[in-house]
Amino acid sequence: MRFDILSLFPDFVAQIAGHGVVGRAGERGLLSIHGWNPRDWAEGNYRRVDDRPFGGGPGMVMLIEPLQATLAAMRAADPAPAHVIYLSPQGRPLTQARARELAALPRIALLCGRYEGVDERLLQAEVDEELSIGDYVLSGGELAAAVLIDAVARLQDGALNDAESAVQDSFEGDGLLDCPHYTRPVEHALGKVPAVLLSGNHAEIAHWRRQQSLGRTWLRRPDLLDEAALSKADRKLLEAFRAQWLAAVGEPPDGDA
């Protein structure tokens, strides 16, 4: 997979993405990251890439011409079609499901805005979709681009040492949150590892993990829990979890009836 980063700070994105799982994926030849700075295609002595917005108001808006020229150069560098994404708080949320869909594409171009954003005409003409990593505003799209690269790159075949790790992540499969995990030591001042995980009974462990996944989703992200779609066994597990939790805490989590 090829990533093209259109940014005033393309090296910043590449450096972030050069570590951990994404870095190893690059070393294994599973992906490549290429930076494109619009200033290199801007005209004039000052290589200007922005101007004041029509209608007044604070801030600056990124110009059409440097970005359009950068996109043209990017496309000419490789014959593979590029799916162009603009990182924006106005975009639809980046989800695990969308990350998996993007992971199947051969090439993704990430447009990182700055200032007040990008001239709307450029977005309408050149961008395939807008994505957001959350309901907040950053100084630019670079950090969001790094997040997207990580989310997508780790889903490439061979990126993870154990492919099963991705399958068991939160939001995968049925969309529930992952269960809690423990490792050595068995006993610590902070508590003990649940006995079921030490039992060696794989059926009981699977039962416990499923219940914890259901319960944790109910507690933390009830919006992800479609109880009507749960199996009879899952509903029973969730009911038992709720009963245990309410017995210990005495009241439902915020937002739950």
C-alpha cells in the first residue's frame, strides 16, 4: 500500500509513522509513505500557499493552485489511482470498519489542511472523502493523517506478528469493546489476575471474555450495544454482568436506564 501525504510538514507525518507496527510494515515492504509539500509548487518569492478568506473573518485559507499542482505531481509519480482523503473535523468519523475498507485500497492520498482550511472549490473537485478522528479541532491535519496511517497500515497482511491480534481488537467483528487483559505477575499490590484466566479451561475463559466484552461495552460505550441483535446466550451473559455490577456499585452507569 502507498500513502501520499500532502502537507506543509510531510516529514512530520512520516517520522511519526516510522515507528512501531507501521515502521515494521514499511521495513517489510508492505507500505510506503511519500511526502508532498505544496510550497514546492507555489509561485512567487515567498512560495505563498494561503490568502485571506473572502467575506472577512480571522485566519487564512489554503490556495487552490499550489494544492492542485501538488496533486497533479503526486498522480504523475505513480500510475496507481489515489483515493484522496481530506482530514477535517467536518468529515465523517473514522471507524474501525472504514479503516478496514481503506486497507484494501492500493493507494491513499492524505490532504492535511492548515489555518482555516482549504478553498472549498478544491475540496469539491479533488477530494474523494473527508474523515475526522474526533469532535475537536487540531492545528492541522498531520496528526490525524498519522492516526489514519496507523489504523490502516496495521491491517495489512503481515504487518502484525500475530494477525489474530487485529481480529480481537475493539470494534472488530461484532463491534464490541475488547475484554480486559492481564499478564505476570499473578499477584500484585494492585490486585490478582482473575482465577478463570489461570484455570486452563478454554471454554470458561472464552465465556468470561465474552461476558466482559459485553459488559465493558454496556458500561463505556452503550451506543455500540445493539441488544436486540444479541444472541440469547449473549443477553444472558449481559444480564448476569449487569446484576453483578449493580450489586457492587448500586446504580447504573451514566446514560443507562
